[in-house]
Amino acid sequence: MLIVGEEILKQNLLIDADRSHIKNSSYYLTIGAIIPVGEDAKNFDLTQPPEMLVIKPRQVAWVVSKEVFSIKSHQITALVTLRSTFTKQGLLALDVGMVDADFEGPIGSIVINFSKNDVPLSKGDEFFRVAFIEHAEVPAEFRLKRDKLTAAQYIKQRHHEIVVGFPATFLNTEVLSDEMAGKISEKVKDDILDKALVHIVKKYWLRLLVLAGLTLAAVGVAAYVLYSKFGPPLTQEDVQSIVKTWFEQNLPKQLPPKK
């Protein structure tokens, strides 16, 4: 069963919750902090997070909720998703989802701008959408022990993780596109040449064979004339042996079928 409306406030499921953010069957979490990623993260002031950050195409940032979860019951689980307004603008949140029973602390998510446009984010924007679900009590044997973090502790922890291990952008799509286009172009070109050669051989093999024979005959006659003038004398058997040996070494053993 969903917990909706004023009941969300009465059960104190969120600290710093505001009635104006209750909409339909959900509560809209707002942005409390935006942590830049990459070189900007090293200059991030934990005590004075930016009020606004423009997420450029392919840029990554970490968004933290202003509201802090205070689910002290083992009979309530929350489901968090990115607000559809930002999804339509091309943002993707990587790690939103289930908030387990008995969880206390803010939530945050890495967001990536997959669009071609800048997406501005401001402190106080309604960013995450959360639905609270009431269910049977989670048995003690399945309960996980969780750290209870304040907003400041959570931001400090996430900031450290960002500085250590996250790039400022998600891949370099322009470079990857150029490399992929080059490889595809080479592959297509090779395939076209191979298919064209196979097509010519299959369709015109008899003509090619006749042409090759005439060419060889002309070369043979010219060679014979030159050899007869400037080389040692050859018998008829010698000439036949030379021609036979060349044909055996250079002509295919089996002709392709004609289509």
C-alpha cells in the first residue's frame, strides 16, 4: 500500500520535508547540493556548495537531496526515480531506485547529460520523485546494518569518491565516433572490393580466361622470337615443356561454376 499525502509528513519519513512538494501519490525531493566532477571537484567547498551548476553535454555531476530520509520502520520501503522533466531533457540518474526499510540519511545520484544541450540545475529544484510503500515487516534475519549519515557526512563521503575515481565527462563520444566511422569505412570499402572481385570472376571467368590465354600467347610468341634471335637454340620438345610447366603453375586447377 502507498503512503500518500499528509501521512508522509505525519510519519516523519523525511526530515526537512515541505508540504508543497507532495504531488499526487509522490513526494518530490529537492536538490540540496550539486557536486561537480573532474578538476572542479578538487576546488569544491563542502561548506558552500554551488547554488547552481550547468551540466554540459556528456558532463557528469553528483546531485544530493535536501531532504533526509528517516525511515525507522521495517515495514516501509521507498522507491526513488528521476523526475521525468529532467529525463526528457536528456539527464540520466545512475543509482536511484530502492531505499530500504530502516534507512536514515540523504540520497544522491550521479547524473549524466546525454543530450546536446546544456541542462541547468539549481539548489531547491524538484529533482527526485519518491513513493513510500508500506509492506509486511522485514524479518530480522534479512535486515542489513546501515550507517546513519547526516547530509554533511554524506556529501563529504561522496565528494571524496568523486575526486578519487570519476572523470568529468562520460566518454569522449566525438573521438569514439571518428574512430568508429573510420573503422566502418575501411570495412565497407574492403567488403565492396571483395564482393566486386568475386562478382567479376564468377560472371566473366570465361572471358577472363580467354583474355589471359591470348595475353600469354602473345607474351609467349614475343619471348620465342626474342629467344630465337638472342638465346641458345631450343627444340620443339623444349618449348612444349616450358609452356606445359607454366600452365601447370599459374592456371587454376578447377574453374568456378558459371551462374
